[in-house]
Amino acid sequence: MNKNIPEKYMVTERGKWKPGTPRSIQFPATISTLKTYMGFKKPDYPIYVHGKEWKGDRDYFFQMGVSTEGFGLCYGMDELIESGKWNNEPLDDCFLSEGIEYRLVADDSIKIKDDTLNIETIKNEVVNHLNKDLPVILIRKHRVGRFKIATGYIDFGNVLMARGGSGKVYGFNKATTEWHDWIHKICAVIFIDDITEPIDRKEVVLRALSRAYAMLTEETQQFNEYGYGKPMWDKWISRLDNDNNYKAKSSILKFMVPEKFDLAERRMFGAEFLNQAQEITNEDFSVASQAFCDIHDKMWIVHWMVKGKNEGNY
């Protein structure tokens, strides 16, 4: 095992910040959490939104762009992994840009993988991996809370000690919880194998920007209800224009929640990725970054108009 990996992993208070940055997009938060768990240094910096100072999570912002999560609406990296879109290039870029080697073992619901998940042997494989002080990321079959980081086990591996990757502020759930019957709830396991030299971030950013351009100019709808593509935006606009969708209580308005919050976070932190891209490539992305910030601000204006009060975290 690479000697740069700490001898023993412990998730400590080092991963808990006050004030923090809201991180509810699962996959970027999972990578950021994973790095915290593995002892990577966190190069954070202050950002100012809504009259507050927040501790900006550079890892999360970078992963928002590389994973494509900063450029769509109400969809996830899990759907991208299932589809094999871009030949799994975003997944490779997410891990290898951080210097993390991985293997993807999955069932038939995932097109591109390193090996096929065997339900009869996966428990022993995960236990043996955890015994090396190396974590695993499990992808659940169900959409809610699809990514979980496992760092230990009890009952001979029948129960995993795991935590979700995303959280309202801190980026991961505050406590590791026992996950029973996990074997029958997963479709894939990402084994974290080693730490190595990160690949060239400039090349990663250029690929990410190419994917972003393709997403923002796509003429056809990608994925199901949401995702990206011009027809998706046209459909959402038509729903916002429909007066019938404003008759319910503001807290349960159709096609407003969670869409406006989801888009606000994706664009705000997508803008932070564009700022990092500018640093890495020495190209000027300030117009694009400001446009993303403007979308964030407009979503909160919509929220304030509908909700009738000025509130919000990011």
C-alpha cells in the first residue's frame, strides 16, 4: 500500500466546519468527504453569498465541474455511471485528478465497469478490502442517498459502518451508521485501491469544459424527467408558466421545489469550478462564471417571490 496513505483512517472533527458550505449534490460531496477521510489537506477559502461568509470547499467545487453535476438539473453522477456516457471519462477524471486509484465492480444495470458484481462473493471482497484500511464507495439501487462510504464492518461483514456522502452543510452525515442487509441493496462497489500522482488537471479541466459545452448546447433531452438538453428547459419553463402549479401551498409547489434550489446550488458552485478552471488554464471564464452566479441569484428571487420572505443558505 502506498506509504502516503495514513496507517489508520479516522473520521474526526477535521471534517466539520463552521461556517460550512452547503453540499447536497451527492457525488461531488462524496469525493470531498472521501478525501477528508483519507487525510488529504483541504485547500479551502472564504466565499461571500447572501451577506454571509462561508468556507468554500475547493474539492467540492472542482468535482462539481469534472463530474458534470454543475451543468444539468436534478440528475446525478449515478445516472451518468449507469449510462456509460462519455465512456466513463467523467468518473475517471473525478478520481484520477485527485490521485485516487479505483475499481468499479457493478451488476448489469451499469454498462461500463472493471468487473461484474458477484452477489455470492462481494461481502468477502468488501471485508478484505476494509481490512487493508482502504474504504469503499457503494452505489445503492434506489435513487435517494445512492452513494455511501463504508469504512468498517461488524458481524463478519453482514453489517457495514457507512455514511452518506452529502449533507446540508458539512458534506457528510455527522455519524457513521450501521447498514444492515447492504448486499441486496447495492448495484455497484467502487474500491479505493491506492493514492498515486494526480493526472494533469489542465487536461481534466479542458475535458470537463468540453462536456459542459456539449451539455449546455444539447438539442435533445438527456436522461429522464430532468438531466440536460434544451427540451428539458423548455418543458420546465412551460411548467413555471402554468398558473395551476401555483395553487398549492408555496412549500409544495409543483416544479418549483426542489428544482430552484437544485439549480441554484449547481450554478453557484459550477461558477466556482469555472473560477478554478480559469486559474488552471489561464483562460478567461469570468463571463460564464458571472452568468452562472446570475442564475443562482434569479433562483433565489423566484424563491423569495413565491415564499414571501427572504431566507436561504446559499
